[in-house]
Amino acid sequence: MPGEYIVYGADPSYFTRKVEAALRYMRIPHAARPKSPDVSARLEARSGTHLIPVVETPEGWVIHDSTYIIELLQARFPAHPVIPASPVQHIACRLMDDWIDEWFTRAALHLRWIDDEDAAICARKIAMDMGGGTHERPLTAQEEEQVAATAAFIQPWGRKAMTVMGAGPEYQEDLRAEFASFLQQCADLLGKDGGLFGQRLSMADLGLLGAMKAHFAADDYARNFVAGAAPAMLDWTAAAWERRDEGEDWLAGDALPDGMSGLFRLMAGGFVPYMIANRAALKAGEKSSWFTISSGQEVRMITRKPVEDTRLATKAAIDALPETGRKKVRELLGDHGLLRVYED
């Protein structure tokens, strides 16, 4: 579909930057614009959500959810794929994408809102996009008032989101240890500008890149954490953000890198019990779920239907594989303690 795709969101947004990273890497003509008050009503009426980002397509569709947006882009621009076709890599990419999207938002919320000084700075950055500010010139008195009012709303909202997502100070020791391990393992796999499944970037890489660009390499408090835990991830973010598809390949033979096993073990320790608990809570009509992570700590998180929708989408992708591919994938999931997430 020729024409320009417009991403409406905010620079400090995890998923806005994920979609922007995909458009950049896939060489798709696009523009990134703030979802400011002058466009919010129209976009929300068209998309059916207040969430960001939303993408307006050249023919006027307005769609949301970063993973679905990227799936649409891949269908329209098959010369620049970011979701591997081979069974094991395909499902592993979806698993990693699910994990980054639905679990490490905890770390993003924690590191953005836990520190009073940095929380105020972050609230203002978000308000500049969402509240009608501009980065191109000094604000007028009216714009400054609007940005300040929006920031005053955003900061307590961020603190509340941190709390209900199981990312408050009572969880910080285990949360930070897990996230540091994740970053260190990713750094070992990625090198300076590679991907999780070879030299080519995948949807999972783009999710990680969006998270780094919006949060972990952008907010001062979070950036200092990354610099202490896995400084190579800051170098990877800078290099990967500038990359465009040059025809690189994923690993041959539907192979996974050796280091992927360590990431799957880490996934099994927190993400898996969360997904299972969230599903059970939804079925029971409960507003929150309790689950135990590998360290033995009990975590409470708000129940979220989009997380279950994510689980069902990946399950459907597994079930849609040819029998030989499905067998290989189920063996992989079983070997790493992940199969029970995607059972009926």
C-alpha cells in the first residue's frame, strides 16, 4: 500500500517507539506525531481506544496494538520481514515479543516512577507530547500551563500504574535482579548491532529497541541502571535505532542461538506464572492475581485482558503450524517449562 503511515503517540512511550522502530527498519514511509489534544478525539473515535500508539494508514484506517500493527506491516511489505517464517524461530520471536511487551513493562514503570526527581522530569516529557507542548521553540504561557497541568496528572497516574503492575518498592530487589540478568543475557546475544535470531532484526528485537529508546536508554534513572548492569545495551540501542533493512539473514536451519536457553529459563521464572495467574483471574472475574516467581516472592498484579489476548494469539500461531513444525515447537516449549502457558 503506497503512501505514508502516521504514528500518533509519544516519544517516551514503550510501544510508540516499537512501532516507529519497525517502520524505520522496514523502510516504510512514515511520520511520527504526538497524540496531542487537537487529534485525540478523532483518533479515539476511529480506533476505539485511548491507548497509544495508533497508526493511520495511507487509506485512512486507524489501528492500534503494536504487535498487530507490525503484523499488518509485514503482510503489506513482505520484502522486509521482521517475523521469521520458520516454525521454531517464528514462535520464539512471538514468545520474546510477548515477554518484552507484557512483562518488562514492570521494569519500565518501576524505573520511571520510583525516583521522585526523575518521575517529575519524565512526567513533563510525556506531557510535552500529550499536553500540546512543542520541542521546537519555547512554550507560550498558555502552553506551559497546559503542559504543567498534564504533568501534574501524569505523575500520580504513573505511580499508580507502577503499584498495580507489581512494580512498587516492595518488589524492587527481585525485579531489578531479573531485569539486570535479562539485559546482560541480551547484550551477550546481540553484540553491537545484531538481532536475537541472527543479524536480521525481528519483531522481538524491535520491541526491545522501542523499550530501550523510550525508557531504559532515555530516562536518566533507568539509563544509569542499564549503564551499571549491561552498558553494551546502550551501544546496541544507538546502533540498532539507525539500522535499515539491508537484506540480512536470520540464523540458518531454523536454529536458535545457544544463549536463548538462558532467556527461556528466565522467562519461566516470572512471566510464565504471571500469564497463568492472569488467565485464571480473568476466568474467575478477579481484579488482580497473585503468583510466585522463581525467587519465592509473591507478586500481585492487576488482571489484564490484553495479556490473555496476547497468549491466545501466540497459541493460535502454534496451532496453525504444520504438524512437523508444531511438534518441534512444543518440544522446545516443554524443554524450557513454557508449554503450560499455551495449553488449553
